[in-house]
Amino acid sequence: MYQDPNAFDPNDDDAVSDTAIAIVGMSCRFANARGLDAYWSLLSEGREGVETYSDEELIAAGVSPAMLRNRNYVRRGAPLTDMECFDASLFGLSPRDAAIMDPQHRHFLECAWEALENAGHTPQRFDGTIGVFAGSGHNAYMPYNLLTNPKLVRDVGLFLLRHTSNDKDFLTTRVSYLFDLKGPSINVQTACSTSLVSIHMAAQSLISGECDMAIAGGTSIELPHRQGYVFEEGEILSPDGHCRPFDADSQGTVFGSGVAVVALRRLADAIEAGDHIYAVLRGSAINNDGAGKVGYLAPSVDGQAKVIAEALAMADVDAGSISYVEAHGTGTPVGDPIEIAALTQAFRQSTDRVGHCAIGSVKANIGHTDTAAGAAGLIKVALSLHNRELPASLNFTAPNPGCAFEGSPFRVQAARAPWLTAGGRGPPSRAARASARSASAAPMRMSCLRKRRRGAPAAAAAAARSC
């Protein structure tokens, strides 16, 4: 990724390849971070969005006093501050339509619109087709809030309750309908790799010419909201509500709610239009472990290493030139070492450097946002490059011995620091977002342009000037 605006040459055939995809707009909502500015503040200041609930808050959220007496009940969570809120009138929806819609769909609608606004484009004035690629988490809203109301079910009907407002199959097509978008509208469901796979598929659609801009990402909102969880020995949840990626004391993760959306264009088109460019995706790849692992829920070193190596090859990137990897990093004592082993195996195909590449995970800040997790990490990388700074990977004191960092290409980014190249000179050039747990990866090249697109909104122009 080129970070120096003066170093980016739009006439460079290597930089502006036919497969290069520009991130021209972004939007996000996470625990204690609504929007890009709040998200960057959370990251750069080294704060946890995961919060501790009081007993009074938990009882108000529906937790029973008996559950609070359970010694394994963890009073921690990563909620969305305005989870219940929605601007229905913006989309021409009635109060009843809004009330029966899954909050995951509501927030994705708003973030999709915000991503287009951030890109400086409106669907009505965009000269080309716009596609949508995304997925949502488990829909608990319908069984908890709708099916428990017999009158509502009788008046609206089960078919309309499911098909128009709640089913995962209709997340993207509702966006396409309300925004009048004519490009592909694809719902993607691959568990915690959903948003990164959505971005991969969106990029492929742009490369093939199926669309001229694409909205891609994911949404996941936990219901019941603002509640803790019961810790069970041997499962992946943290016993104390803190996620410690790659740390010697790592014991598990914390699930959180979030929405993450990016707007993508072919790089050549973005340059021609004068779009502000956050980052350029140089290559991506997806695969599956098959049966090559100890169990269905277990990750595979070989499967992850193969897809990372394939993504590097697609991007034509030497692993020795990568200065940062935003990892899956759930803070589990087994998963983290497997991820580092896979990344090391892939990097060793093109570099023998030791400790040159920083690594971190945003899950320590906002929890594991499930279907939105990959895009959450991707947006973190783009914002980090935009600000030329690496935030600290939180809750790290000593490396997990199982990760075997010594002799590997990696070191944990334990403190906030300016982001330099892998050689330690000047602004960063390349980074990667890896979702090794689900075996998908996306190396990127960064561009920051100080060029204003004709007719671009003032906010977009200000963002471009701030690079």
C-alpha cells in the first residue's frame, strides 16, 4: 500500500492493474464506537469498547437474579449504544415496518447509506451499476420479539414477518430495492468470515464487470442485548470478559455487536473520478480446510497457510515487504498459535526475515463481532494507514509461548507507534488483513490522494485533504 500521496503514480501500470480494487467509502458501528472517527479514537487511544454491566443494568436487560448468583456468570459485553434506534423515514418505511425489522437489517441499511455518503456518491447520480454483497448474524429478534406476539403474527402473517424484514436471505436485496441498485445483490453466509468473503466476492464482481461499485460487509447484533454470559470451561469465551490476543494469559474471546461496510470501485475508475481512496486491495483468496483438521470446529494450519500464500501470489506481494497483519486473533490459547503457525508457513515461502512484521487484533477492543469481524479488521487497517499509525493490540503483556514468535516473521504490536515500512523507513507500503480462522485473506496496497472529485461533498473533500 502506498501511503505517501506523492509516491502514488496513477500512470504506474503495476499500481493501477486491472485487478486493483479501491476502498472509496467506509462506515462502521461497534461497542462505544459509532462511526469512523469514534472507531479510530477507540483504537488510537487504546480503549476497550467491551464494558462491565452493573447488576441493575443486567436485571433491566432481562437477566434473572438467579443467573447473577451463578459464579461463572461474566458481567461483560460489547453492546451498540443505540441498538434500538433507526431512521425509518430516511428509507420511506412505516413505524410498523421498522418495528418488525431485525435490528441487524436496520443498522446495515443505515451503514450502507453512510458508506455511499462517505464515498461521495449517491445511487441516483452514479454512472454505473452498484452491487451489494453482505451477510448478517443469527436472527434472534424474530423468536424473541415477534413470535412471542400472537396478534402481530396473526395480523402480519408469518410469511411476511420472515421474508420482508428478518430472514438472512433478504439483507442485501432490501438495500438494492430501497436504494434502487441494479447490480448483483448477494447474501453471503460463511460464519465469522462472512464480511471478508463478501468483500472478496464484491471485488471479483467488479473485476469481471458485473458492477461498477459495490457495497460489501457484514452485520451482527447479539440479542438479548446488554447481557453478559456464562463461562464454561473448555469453550472459547473468556472467563473474565477480556480478550487477550497472542498473550501468555489468553483464555478466550468476548462476543460483541457490530456493523462494518465498505464501498469499492475498480482503482482505475476511482482515480478517473477523483475519489478519495482509503486503500487498494491487491489480491484476495478463499478456501476451506475440508477434513484436514482434528474436528469440525478446529482450525487447520495447512488450510490457512495455503489461502494466505494464494492471496499473496494473487497480489504479487513479497511477504518480506508486509509491515503489518491484522489477524483473526480471538485470544484463545489454541487458535492463536495455529494462526501464527499458518501465517509463518505462508510468509516463509518468500521471506526469511525475523520479527519484521507487526501483528494485532481488534477483538481486544470491540470483541468478536462474528459476521462483521473481518470487515472490522479491514477498516482498522485502512484507518491506521490513513493516519500513519499502528494502534496497540490491547491486553498484551507477554507472548503466548505456543505462538513461537521467536524466529517467526511476527511481533505483537504492543504499543501505539508511527507506522513505518517493513524496513523501518518512511510511511507504510503494505499490510494484510487475515482471517485465518475461516481461511480467507486480503493483502492490500494503500493510496491516499489529495484530489477532490468534481462535485464531491465538502465532507468527502475534507477527508481527502486530511491524508
